[in-house]
Amino acid sequence: STVEVLVQLNGKPKARLNLAAGLDAAATLAAVKAAPEVAALLEGKTLVKEIAVPGKLVNLVVKG
């Protein structure tokens, strides 16, 4: 089964991804960063902080 994960950049919602249920925080972050729509948003920016709540949301704090 899958769960919908909200992806935020600097606290603002940017995407929703369907990921496998039961992923831990590290696996969730890896899957989110590998998604093409998120990779495009991160292009040319410096990742400052990663916050992951497995099965719910991922917040990426970026500079630039």
C-alpha cells in the first residue's frame, strides 16, 4: 500500500508524492529527493536542513 507524503520547501507546500507505506525517515528523504519534480525544485539551491515525518510530510530548508 502507499501513503501520500506532503513535500514542503521552506515550510511552503510544493508537491504531494505517493510513497510506499512503512518507510523510515531516511528512506522517505531519499525517495523524495529522487523524485523528478522535487529534484527540479532543488536544482541550484543549497540544502540546509531536512525534516521528515515518515508517512506524513517532508520539509526541506534551502538557501539560494
